[in-house]
Amino acid sequence: MRKIIFLVFTFLILIGFIFADEKKKGEEFKPGKVEITWTTVTVSICPPGIFGMEPCNYPSLEYLISTTTQFLIDISPYVLVVLLILGGLMYLLTPFGVEEFIKKGHGYIKYAIYGYILLLLVSLIFSVIKMIIGGPSE
């Protein structure tokens, strides 16, 4: 069986070469043309821009801190809601008599609220310090 498949494929390949050669006989041979040009391009070796900045511009430490804190403040309500839901589910949907799940759910809720309040207080403190010192306005 393998020999028959090998012979069929070999025959098809040979027929392909024959018809391809017949097609080329009627065409006239034309040599290729190569053009060489010279251009000057200035290349600057810079790392790509990060945080949406242009290449070769480096963000300042203040910019990095402000974007990081803004990201944390933007994402913290979602994390709070997820932790409250998770703690509530652990608190309510546990089998009766299992005290450790009730304590875990209570801990999730308590520490989610504590963390959110702490984040808001820290951002408030930094805003007050920035207002007193007279840092750059937004």
C-alpha cells in the first residue's frame, strides 16, 4: 500500500514539473533588474515610552507615585465589593455549626472595611500635606 501511494505522489509531482516546463517554453527569458539606492536615516537609541509617554521621555518619581496611587484609589471600591460579597457568602452559606467559616466571613468583611478606610485616610493625609506644602496642582 505504501508503495502505491509513493508511486502516485511521484507521478503527480513529475506531471506537475512537465506542465510547468511547458508553460515556460513559450515565454521569453527576461533578466531581473537590481537597483541599489543610498539613504540616510537618523536613528536614536531610546527605550520605548512607558505609561503612554513618548520614547526617550522618562517619567518622574512624582508621576510614578501619582499614577500608582490613582490606580489603587480607582480599583479599591471594586476590591471592597468583592471582599464584602465573598465574606457575606462565607458568613451566610456555610453549613450550620461550622464556626470557622463564620469567623472567616466576618474577618473578610471587617478587614475589607478597615483597608478601604485606611486607603481613604492615607489619600486624605497626602492631599492635606500637598495642599500645605504647596505642591503642583492637578
